[in-house]
Amino acid sequence: MHVPTVLLCGHVTLDRVGELFVPGGSAYYSGQAWRALGARVRVLTAAASGYPPNALAGLEVHLIPSPATTVFVNVHHPDGSRTQRVEAQAPPLDPARLDPRWRGADVLHLAPVLGELDVAAFRASAGARLVGLAAQGLVRAVQPDGSVAQPRWEFDPGALAGVDAACLGEDDVRGQGDLVERLTRTVPVVAFTHGARGAEIIVRGRTHHIGVYPVDEVDPVGAGDVFASAFLFGLARGDDPVSAARLGAAAGSIAVEARGGEALPRVGEAFARAARVR
């Protein structure tokens, strides 16, 4: 099987849990998921000195020095919803910082956490065969008190031209009105995840429903990022979107079986689990 080369762009974070700080962010979860699936992963991100080097072990990383690492505090509520607060934020990413040798990857995976990248600019600069977007970081805004709000994301469809697939979850659409419908009019394939209730895969306006691989959930953080990586992996190897989403669901089921990123090295088990996703 061809080993895909992935260019992953977005901020790593530190997630504060009590008095502890643990690695987080889409670049971390997605990067290690891609690696576990067998891809060659290149990451453009930014963080302050002292970011845990083991978090990005095995990945090719261009870590831009930053005065701060983005820091999140996540609170998960009994109804499955999440609220967030930001305690520090790294500056935006510049596509001019891409290593020219990294252009032309099989997959460009854009995974912002707080609007730190321009989708059109990165797509034009990277020249990848397949472009995937994790939309969560484009609907967030930090309020003066550090809380995260989700003002309606009004995007120019032209800015998303060339994006082949987009992923978002229920947390991302709160306050967004018809965001899913607007995305499906612009992006050929949209994966809309619903946690333990599966996902909707919308392909050029037609909706397909997939289930989950049943597990006992320990920690949901990062599951959407892992889903997105495996979903894009499937598309990159030529799977149809529903089959790719089954791989994504299987990978997400592994991510939630342990706290933080402890289960990420096992994400390759998703290949065996995918057939049991409804």
C-alpha cells in the first residue's frame, strides 16, 4: 500500500487539567493518529520553548518559536457538551514558513484550533493532491475573560474552493445556524460527527449515516481529531467516503479508551475495527 505523505498545519496546545498541563491540540492528536495509521507526517505549528518534545515524536516538525503556547481548559458536561477557556495563545501561522520540500504532499490537513491559519493561502501554497479541513478552529473566538465563544462563521465560499473534505462535530455548530448546510453547498464531502451517536457523511448533498464501534469511553478529548485523520487517510487511499468514515469512527473509538493521547499509538488497530462499524 502506498504510504501517504501528510502536511498537517495547526497549533499544538497545552490542555490544563487541574494543576497539570498535558499535550493537546489538533496538530498533536491528528499528527500522532496519522503516524499510527502508517503515514509520513510533516507538521507546521508554533509553540513556546519547553513544549514537551515527546508529544511530537516520530513526526517531521517545523515548530516556529512563539512567545506562548496556546493553552486550553476544557470542561465536559453530563449532556456531552463542552465549554472552553483559553489562558494563552500562539500567533497565526504563515504559509511562507512552509519548507518548499514539503509542498506537493498527498494530503494537506488543515487543523486550526483558534483561527490561526488562512485556508485559501495554505491550500494555494501547499499544492497537495487532497485537501481536508477540520473546521472547529474556525468557529471559535476568545472573549476578554478568556472564555471561548462561537460567533456565526460567515465564510466566502471562494475561500474554501479546493477543499475536498471538511470535518466538524456537534460542539462546532452551536450558534452556527445552517453551517452544515452551507458547508455542504461548498465542499464536496462533509463529515458531521455526533459522538456516540455516529456521524453523517454528506456527499454532494446526499447524506449517509454511519454508527460507531462500541467502547467504554474514558476521555472524549481528541476523538474528533483522530476521526478526521483516519477519515482523510481512507479518502487518500481511494476509499469511498462512507468506508473512509467507518475507518474514522473506528479510530475515534480507540482514542476515547484512554486519557489524553495515551491511546494514540494504538490507532492503527482501526483497520481491524472498521468492518464492525455499522
